[in-house]
Amino acid sequence: MKEPRHFFHHCLCRRRQRRNGGWQDGAQIDLVIDRSDGIINLCEMKFLNTEFQIDKRTDTALLKKRSVFQSETKTKKSLHTTIVTTYGLLENAYSGNVPSVVVMEDLFAPDRTPRLPR
């Protein structure tokens, strides 16, 4: 298994300066994983006692974060929204907009540990 080329924590400010000198809303991204396969995962972390549910407001915020990240970084890579949450994602009309979900068990279960090639 190859190591990811870049794995880093990244946070964009809540407000960013426009070229004309004014201010516009920015976005906070909890974790960015820049993979060597041309994909960047923009991770949203949610700690809950139940499944996380995406509503219209959350969906709009996630789309805005993608847009701000693309605009600020000028990346040509594919951007995937990833939800990292305790117990998973509740399926609804908005959950299809999130291509990947990581749950607590994925991070801490001993049988889910990736195996390295010999």
C-alpha cells in the first residue's frame, strides 16, 4: 500500500478578502487529504450519539466549502466530500451528495486495520 502523498490538516478562514478589497465569506474545512490518485477528500467531522443527518442547510454549506476550496486553491483535482462521524450517515435526499463516509469503527476496529504488502 502506497503512502498518501499529502496528508494534512487545513483550515480556510471564515472570511477572505476579495481582489477588489472587500470581504466575502470563506469556509472552514476540518481535514483535507490530498491523494496521489488525483482526488482530494474534503472531510467534515461530526461527533454525535446517533447517525448524522444532512439537511438542506448542511448540504448547501458542504457545497460552498467545495466551491471555496476550489476557488482558493485553483486545483484541477477531483474534490470528494467525506463525512467522518461516530455512527454513520442517515440516508435521505441529501446523503447521495457525499461519496464517502468514515465511521468510528473504521478508525478503531482492529480487524479493519489496512494490511501492508510484504
